[in-house]
Amino acid sequence: GDSVTQMEGPVTLSEEAFLTINCTYTATGYPSLFWYVQYPGEGLQLLLKATKADDKGSNKGFEATYRKETTSFHLEKGSVQVSDSAVYFCALDFTGGGNKLTFGTGTQLKVEL
Amino acid sequence: DTGVSQDPRHKITKRGQNVTFRCDPISEHNRLYWYRQTLGQGPEFLTYFQNEAQLEKSRLLSDRFSAERPKGSFSTLEIQRTEQGDSAMYLCASSDRGQGVDQPQHFGDGTRLSIL
């Protein structure tokens, strides 16, 4: 079945450091890919998405590129802030977001001053 | 846009009791989803509705789990005869499917279930 694999956390960075959170997927066909973020005490929020190969999703300084050849969707940010501390989830589905999402296990990011 | 609302935020109950959770989606959204999230894991899909029709329920964890959306607005998730393993966060999400295009899901803050 479909699955998503994320790098394990926690990832601890200093403020202004470069961030990469790896995400790879296994799926039949070509899914849509998403990054969701969960801040402490809050619900999941959509961070960015990409619906086809080579698409780049971006939001709030975060970027991820849909790589079909490596079945990956790595999340990057050039300069993290303390306020980026949260749990990040990679997810996929086949209908652009309208059907059941398959999530990875999440990666906790801690950003320190 | 008032967001997806879930009630209660936290439910504590004894093993063997029945529990019911409520979800109010974003008002113009016609799709509603239920997920379960256990500690250290990502959300796991359970079931979803388009308006009042339950389009998939094969992922409900057992016949003790059931969900309804009787008028195509709010939804309830019921767990009968709760067990220790049911302790988890139960998440609701909603989305809009208009003109054949699916929009991303918006999540509520969840209901945390604790079984004593």
C-alpha cells in the first residue's frame, strides 16, 4: 500500500540555520504531496503542496519540490526562526487533497536562539 | 471562516463505556474526514463523507467504531465498549469539492480520548 517515510526527529537547529527534512514515498501512480505543520497545542495546518512532478510548493519561506525520479518531497527553509518550532508531517493522496491522506510519522523541529 | 470545530477537546472515560465526539466543519465544505493519531505517529485515516453520504468506511478500526453525518453538516464519531488501545487523538477535517476539483483538507484541534 501507499506509505510515507520521514526522517526521525527531533531535529535541533540554531536560529538562522538551514533546514532540510527528508520525505520519501511509495505509491502506485502519481500522488499529490503535502507538508502539514502542527504547532504546540494546535491542529494540523497545511504548509504547502505539489500536485505533479517537478512542481515546487512554497509558503512562509519553506519550499519542497516533487521529485518523481527519487520519489521524494524534501522540505527546506533557508533560515529558520524559533517560531518554526513544531512537528512537520509529510503526506500524500491521489485526488489533490480531497480523499484520504496518508501521513508520515512526523518530524519534530526545535529551533534555539 | 471559523475553522473546523471539535467537541470535546478532551474526554476521559472508563474502559467499556461508550463515547461520542462531534465535529463541525467549515460551513461551505461538503467533505468531512475522521482520522486517529496515536502518540509519535502521523494521523491515520478512518472514514469520510461527501455531504451526508459515507463514501468510505473500510478503514474504521473495528465494528465498535461508527460515524454519521445525518444532514450533511456536523458529524459524530462513536466508539462503543472502549478499550485501552482506543486512547488517542481523534481528528476531524473538512474540505470543499467544487466543480470536480478537490481542495486541501482543513483540520480541527482534535479530541483527546483517555481510557482509564
